[in-house]
Amino acid sequence: MSKATLFSHIGRPKPAAGTSVNPPITRASTILFNKAEDLYNGKYRIYGRHGSEVHDALEEAFCALENGTGCVLTSCGLSANTLSIMANTKAGDHILVTDSAYGNVRNFCSKHLVKYGVETEYYAPDIGSGIEALIRPNTTCILLESPGSLSMEIQDLPAIVKVAKERGIVTIVDNTWSAGLTYNPLDLGADISVHAATKYYSGHSDILFGAVISRTKEMATRVRTTSVLIGNSTSPDDAYQILRGFRSVIVRFEKQEQTALKLAKWLAGHKKVERVLHPALDSHPDHDLWARDFTGAACLFSMILRPCAETEVLALLDRLKYFAKGFSFGGFESLIIHCDPQLTRDHAVKNKGPLIRISCGLEDEDDLRTDLEQSLLELTLTTDRA
């Protein structure tokens, strides 16, 4: 069965006379029982924090998406990442995190985990099997994000997984970029795949949500136990909306993927663009890895402009009509951000020109191209001032 068909039918009630097409929303904190023994015998869900029928349906959908054995839902993509880390670390541990990781994950590791005696070391995303040199006796997990959410590096996941498995180290992959539709880390041996369902599965930029999908039952139990201990919970209304997003995600994703690729190819030949960072382009340094491990692309890519003043970059973004300025991606609207304020000094020097990230929505491709073209036309490069 194709995923398009599966997502249209998964998590729905068994049809009968008068059955609703989707599972009902149950809003409850307290759950009541006829027998006192049922409060403690472990046979039933005993409190609203532990979910409802719609949560079960959504977890089933995420497991089907990633070929996982268990899923825990969280309040946002960041909490999905932090839950995965907390479930696999303890005081005295050393963890490895890709240098291209989402900025707020870096903040959690560098500013919060350190308080509990966990040391974080950042590695270059192109390290591959060379990660072996960074492994210590107390290394417990490796966090990957492929591609990097700003600079679009693709990691050699199979090579890293091989090193990790030989040493009993957990691998966690942020798989938000691909929506799990064009990349499946669990099939490549990773232990956990994390999603910010805020993006594609919301689809309308109005819900915060996350998901942690585990490859093995043992890992799924470990993550769920940690989730219960820290009081993680999600709203049934939000879970319902994310499940609804599953029904149409493939159609939306394919439209956005195609628009992004066409714009990336056009921008790659633009005289005011130094380089386009899209892994599906032959010019991308990690294109071969992408072609090996991915079945397609996504709505998100970046470009490096030719050197120009920051005021010119800001003016470029402000002139755009259809690309809104805002974080996130995967929604119906196209977005654009200036990435340099988020970059380390080393990254900024390496890029030479400003780094811009583009997220393609559901607008007409020609309208988006015209919008970019008109704004780029007025961009003054540093060399133009000479």
C-alpha cells in the first residue's frame, strides 16, 4: 500500500452505521472508573495526561510513516529533540551533536544539559565514519540533523550508525526537513527519528507539535518512560489537527518540493547569487549522499548571495511580497529568513556572502519567481559600489 493511500485511512474508526470518519476528540483530565482496583491494575489509561483515542491514532500514523515500533507525542519539535536526549543521557555522559543542528537544540545541550553533568561536543557534519575518533568510553548518543536546517549539509548516516552500533551508542536524527516522506533514518539503522510536526503535518502554521519515533520496542519504552516522568503531554485538539494533516501531507509536500527545486535551479544561475544550497542539485557537495539515501527533496533550501551589505540583505527581504519573513517551514505560505545572525563566525567567514533560507509554500511558482527576481534586481552588491 502506498503512503498516500495509507495516510487517508490510518487511524480512522472501524466503519459502522453512523460512524464518524475521524476519531473523536476527548477532552478530559480526570478519567473515571466503576471499580477502585482499575485505578492501579495497569490495564487502563488512568489520566488525561496519558493521551486519548486520537493520540493513539496519531502515534500509529507516525509509526507507519517511519516504520517505527513506538511513538511519543510532544508539545513541539524542540521538546521532541530534548526528550530524545534526556531519555538517553545521565550525569557524566558525553554526547556528540552535529555542528549544523537546530540552534535551540544547541542551546539545550550547551546551557541546560551541562548543569546535569553531560558534556556536549560538536562535530563537522561531513565527518562520516571519522566520527570514530571522537568516541569516548562515556559517549552515549549522537545527534544528527540531515540536512542541516540552515546550511543544508547531508550526513553519511549509515557510516555513523555503523560506528555507533559497534559501541552501543544511540543515534538520534532530526528528520523534519523530509517529513519522513523522502528520508527514513530508522530504515538506515538510526535508533530514533524526531519530527517537528509543527511544520508539514500542521501545514497551516497554527499548531506546535512534535513526535519521537523509535526503531525498537526497547527504545520506545525508554522514551515513553522518560516522557511520563517529566510530565510531557499534548492537547487532544492539537493531536486531532496533526492527524488531519496526515490526510493531505503528500499532495502538499510534493507541490512544495517541486516549487523549491525549480526555484533553486533558477537561482543557481542568477548573477547575484554566489551559490545555492539544495542537496538535489548536482552542485551540492553532498549530492551523492543525498541521491543514495533520499528518495526526493523538500520545500526548504538556502542560497548564498554575492557579498553585499547587511542593509541590502534586509532591504531585499523587505521588498518581497509573497515571501513572508518568519521562522519555520512546511506551511501553506512561503517564508524567507536572513541566517547570518544565527551563524557562528567560522560559518560566516566560510560563506563570504549572506546566507538566505527559503521555504516554499503553496503559491504559484511563477509568482514566487517573479517576486524574487524583482527584489534581486534592486540588490546592490559590494562590487557594484566600487
